[in-house]
Amino acid sequence: METKTPQTKNWILQTHELGKSFAEKAMEHDINGTFVHENYALLKSEGYFSALIPIELGGSGISYSEMCDIIRIIGRYCGSTALAFSMHQHLVAAAVWKYKHKNEGAGTLAKIAESHLVLVSTGAKDWLGSNGELTKLDGGYLFSAKKHFASQSVIGDIAVTSSILKNPKGNNSVLHFSVPLKQKGVSLMDDWDVMGMRATGSQTILFDEVFIPEDAIALTRKQNEFHLVWNIVLTVAMPLIMSAYLGIAQDAHEIAVKSARQNRQQHSIYSIGRLHNTLLSGQAQWKAMLELTNDLVFKPSELDTANMLAYKTNVSDLAREVVSLAMEIVGGQSFYKLHRLERLFRDVQASQFHPLPKWNQYEFTGKQILGRE
């Protein structure tokens, strides 16, 4: 199912232009903890939310790697916008992979493109165990749960989520499904008051006895067991999400270099050299992630998933180190909230909390490697 990218728009150039306007209000949104509504309005008007969807389904058919680059660029101007936007895109990317490799989900992708829908993931806290409760009814289920870290939930249309169906014998199942956020019983908790990424609108979603029809169930799996679907989801999600943080690191690098040129210190040359080495390492790890995803032409495997999660940890560590080194170079001025680096430092800390956190990743990857010897 090969598609061609329209040549009528230079997405990279346009993203830089949009990013300049994003940067103007990034500090205001950060201080007030308000969602970047105007940034999303611009991205929607220019077709960014459907850009990854194939042309024949109403999208623009841009490549996966170009979408990663777009998010990286947005991250250089506003980390919150980049991260929130990446959450929609990783759900779209998984659907595009299924469409291309299994000829599934064409209707869903077409509807996203036609209606400019924003998808919200609740996967950050779900992982293998999920949470919440499903009660079986005729024709469906009643769903109750609290889903934290739901980025862009304040503007989202559909939540892609999961919950637990208990079995009296103890072999619980996890069911995956989508829920319209305007459905009865769905509400948002005004609880997104955090250290960084304050403008992502990641309010907790409260589901209170929401009816889920039987035909909405996309996947049923055993609780606390690794399912093959994660080999798709994690392989497409991690590069997109980490692109936002690489953009932040590149912005910090640029700020530090500019500062060092203006205020020559005895250690500046060595500090900039170390900073640049660290950024290059982060960029190399990020590019390795893109190679694994290979513009959505990949065969899912647990070893590749383990490697992808390892790259994610490395990019997170290196991005945070770049920002810290940049602050050392700039000096005490970077400690002021009025300085851009102070926000970048807080924003980049969130990179370590995406699945899987470092020690969970070490365990997961270690088991995969030892199991293959």
C-alpha cells in the first residue's frame, strides 16, 4: 500500500515558522499552567493532526520520520506543544502500521482525517496491569477508572484506553477500547499542576460507569503478561515522544553556545566541547530509534522492543544531561524563572517517566537478552 507525499507543502519550513509563534507564549503558558489552545488551532488548520495518515484516507501521507522531525522542531520552540502533539501522533502511527501491514482500520483513520479528531492516550500508567474496572452487561460493559497523565485531555476527542475485567478464578483480562471524551460519565479532574510540561493539559480523566459496547473492544489480553501488541505500540511511540525531548536538548545547546560566545570564560571551550559531544550522543541514539521503526516498515519483535526501550532511556538521560550542562555554561542567570533554560530544565525531567522508567527498562531488556542466549 505505497503512498506518495504531496509536494505542495514544505512541512519542515512551515513548522519552524509556526514554532516561532509557539515560543512567544511558551513562558506564559508555563507560568499559568494553561493548555496551548492557540498552538493546537494552528496545527489543526494546517493539517498536522492528519499529516501522517495516507493520502487515500484523507491525510497528507508524510513519512513517519518526517513526523518525528516535526515534533523535534516543535520541541525547540515549545516542549509542551511537542509532547502533547506526539501523544496523538503515536496512536495514529500505530493505526497506520496496522493499515499498511494488516489492511485494518481504514475507517478509523479516514474519520480522524475528516473530522480532525484528537486522540488521547492513557497508556502511561496502564502498561501490563492496566487499572480500573469493567462490569459485564448485556451488549457491553460498565467502565470506571481514573487515568492519570492523559496529555491533551483538555482538548481531546477520543481516549484510547484499557481496563480490567475480573475473573472469579483470578485470571483477569485487560480489555482495550476507545471512548469519546464527551460521552456521559466522562469528566476531567483539574489536577495538572506539575513541575514541568505544564502546558500539556494532561488532566486526569475520570470514567464513572461509562458504557462500553461490545463492538468497541479492540483487544483482549491477560493481565500482567506481555502481549505482542506492545511490540507495535512501543516501536512507533517512543521515537515520536522522545523527539520532543531531543528538540528541548537542541534548544538548550543553542542557548549555551550563544552565551559562551558572548561571555568568554576560561573553561568555555572545554565546556562547549563536552556539551556538543553529549548532544551528538543523544542525536545518534534518537536516529537509532528511527532506524528501528524504519518509516513503519518493520516486523515487530520483542528484542527490537527491548532495544527501543533501551534507546529511550539513553535519549532521556542524554537530553537531561545536555540541559544540565547548558545551565552550567550559562551560569546563575539560568536559575531565574525568566530565563528560558529554567523551563527547559523542568520540561526535560519528564522524559524519564514515560514507559518504561529506567529500572523497569533495565529489567525488561535484561530478561529479553538473557532469554535469547
